[in-house]
Amino acid sequence: MGKSIKNLSSVTVVGLDIAKNVFQVHGVDAAGALVVAKPVRRGQVLNFFSSLPRCLVGMEACSSAHHWARSLSELGHEVKLIPPAYVKPYVRRNKNDAVDAAAICEAVGRPSMRFVPIRSVENQAQLMRHRARGVTGYGGFGEVYGDMVYGTWFTGT
């Protein structure tokens, strides 16, 4: 899975493996041939997807995936979130970000795949309030909106 880029205008399905700083993109055309497989830095993700034609984008469902799904939907892409357990059977080799992105790309195109609905900001905020009731530390809530928070503690107020 080296860095490969062909004609980006032919991309129809993209698998996006999200991470803290570098996201992995795996895009294929209508025939299933690899068009793009490359890492994209967090700050460049929206620029990269704005250069693509409207396509199907798949991601593993997690709290920050909802933020990215909303952002990519605003660009006109059809975004589907897949539970991580449903992506695992499509991982063919040793697990890394590039292989995960390829597995997500494969899984999102399956007709029998089940997807997670994209949550609104209000819904995520409500879920965070429910979770915070029994939590003393800030935990992983910094990624709820897709932003990174360092050294912040939840005070319970």
C-alpha cells in the first residue's frame, strides 16, 4: 500500500481510516481498481475531499467519526459509518492504517452491510452529558466534536 494516486475524478468509493494526526485514504473507481491510497494530515482532509467528485465515503464509527461525517456530507459526499466489528472481517493482512482504510472501502460497498446513523452535534452533546455523570476525569470527550483537547479535566460543574 504505497502512495499511489491516479485520476482522482474517477473515484467512486473511499475508505477513510481516521486517527489523531494522519488519516489514511483508500479510494477505488467503479470497477474496484485502486485510484488513491495515501495518508492525509488532519488539516488537509477537507481540502482533499473537496477536490474529489461526490462519492461514497466509509469510516469506522467512533465519536469523532460523526464530526467528520457531518463535514464530508456538507461537501456533498454520501458518508456511511460502519461499526468496527463489521470492518474486521475485511482486514486481509497485518493491521495498520492503510490496511484498515482498504478494509473500510471494501466493507462500505457491501449490499448487506449495516451502518450507524450519523449523530447531530446536539445528540452527541446529550450523550456526553449522560456519560459524564459518572466520570471524574475528562476521559476521551475531546474527540466528541473532532477536536483534540490536551490537559483538560472535567470538573463536574
